[in-house]
Amino acid sequence: MTNAPTIWINAGETSGDLHGQLLVQALREQCPGASFMGMAGPAMREEGVKAQLRTEDLSVMGFTEVLAQLPKIMNLLRVLKGQLATIRPDVVVVIDAPDFHFRVARIAQSLGIPVVYYISPKLWAWREGRVDFLRRHVDRLVSILPFEVDFYARHGMAIDYVGHPLLDSLRTQKILATKPLPNRIGILPGSRKREITSLLPVFSRAAALLAARHPGLEFVLPVAPGMDRDLINSCWTSETPVTLVDSSSRYELMRSCRAIMAASGTATLETALLEVPTAVAYKFSPLTYLLGRMLVKVPFISLPNLILGESVFPEFLQRDANPSALAATMSQWIKDTPARAHVLEQLGTLPGLLGNGGATARAAKIVLETMRKPSYPA
């Protein structure tokens, strides 16, 4: 029996790739001899994960978007099944992205490979009936959101709540020491092509309105690896300048902003933990939005609002995601107003609701406990 286990990690989108990178770091600390492979994006590849498939090949969102990519997705699953059958890793870790990863979990289980589902799927928002699938096909379910414990308990399923991993990477002394600049506005249009093309023109025109009301503002946009700078430039349709910044110091840059316009997603929780007031926007395809209105059962789309139980970050969806509405909301936060003070007060309570750090280390311990063979240190 070898003391160098093989751990397969599957990230289906950019945020999952970042969480996967942190998880690999924690796993290496606890099991230095482990080798890592799977579906990896830029962050996991940088961490030394051998990419048998690339996360970028899957990054789609929404009902109609998934349908359009179905042949590609089915091919990825065929390739993945062949890789798992050949390599026989000691454990498969899937991160979020349930529409794809439920199929991966079923494949791994059929091959006798234990499955850890890290960052439990948001079944509390819709499709509660899928809890039964998790009960049958997943060995350990790891949650990073506190309210999920009660949700799964109501369905007779125990989960492992580890806290939120962003606390460790964001709430560092260096990052929190970064002083907000009074004239800096952040632009976070998402990482998917469809997010950028639908939201960035709106953000650019909102920036123009803000610049007219508040002369001297500076607009900055962190560019993550894999983002197309030419596409970003083509979608910034106003004459108000925006500075594209490498994302290597992304959190310090976000922390330095007075306020931010962001696509709904993990970025909104990042800005919340960095204590930066944020206007959240998103545009779905018409069919995706119609189905979402019928099926989704939660009052908010952004995690900070869901965790705090109120609309701390204003949300703008579909037609409401327009330049004038965004600019009007952002204007409330440029100066030291009561509206800004209320947002900052609420954001200050978030870290205490999300654990006291160490979430990724706890998740790594669960992964090693679930493997088919002991995780002896090398």
C-alpha cells in the first residue's frame, strides 16, 4: 500500500477553481506526499494540479446556456469517466456546480471511488428533491454556509459545516490594512463571456453617469487569468476611462475601492468580507430568468444578503440592471452618508457568522478521512 495517495479534484467554474486551489494547499500541508489531478482552472493548475480536463471548457450558467453546450458537456463526461476508470484515484472531490458534478459523483461511485462534495449545492434555493441523490451518491457533504446545516437536517441528512474559506484568504492583516481611496470605484463584471457582454456595457454607462455627478472618480477593473482583455475593452462602451489591473493583488485592489459594481457571484461575498459597499447586478437569458422566477425559492441572489437576511447589497436584475439605477445607488456611497454607514455596520457582522477561520484545513481533513487508503504523511 502506497503512502502517496492520488486525489482527483473537479472544479466546474472560476470560483470553484479558486476554492480548489486553497483546498490543495491545505491538503499538501496535511499529506505532503499526495498527488493531485482533475478538472482544473488557472488557479489549480498554478498550484500544481495536473489538468486532465480544463475548468474553462465547462464554465456556463443558466438553463438555456447549459442546453446550448450539452454536446460539449456530454463529451467532457465521457472523457472524465475514462480518466477515472484508468487512474482510479483514492478520492474524488467535486466543488459546487451541481448540474455537472451530480453526474461526476454518480460515475465515481459506480467505479467504487469515494466522493466528497465540497461546497454543497444550493438546493435550498430550488430542487430540494435532489437531497436524496446526495444521500445515495456522496460519502461526505461539506458546507461553507451556516444556514445549510438546518436545511439538510430538515431532510434527514447530516453534513459537515466547516465555515467559509474566504475568511482565511481575505481577512488577513495585510489586506485589511489597505486603506479605501475616496475616489476609487471597482468594476467586477464576472468571468464568463456572457456576463461580460451583458453587464459591462451597463457598468460603463453607469460609470459615466457617476463621473458626471462626482468629478475625479477613478474606475478600476481587475482582470483574472483567462479573461479576454480585448473583449473587456470592446464592452466598455462609454468614454469614461477604466484601468484594467492584473488580478495578482485583487483583494487589496477591491479593499481600496470606495464602492463596487459587481456581477452576482462569489465576488459579492468577497466584497462583503472586505467591507466594500457593492451594487449587485445580473442579466439572465429570458428563458433562464422566467424559469428562475418560477422555481427559485430565495428572496435574494447574492450570498451576503442571504446570510444577513436583508438587502444590504442592492440587487439589480434584468431590466432593473440599468445605468441610471446603478449610478443612483452608487452615488449614496461616495460620501459618508447614513446609507453607507448602515451597509458597513451590517458587513461588520459577517465574519462572525461564517466561522473563525480554518475552514479549508477542516475540509482537507474530511477529504483525507474519506479516502480508500490511509493518508500517511510522506
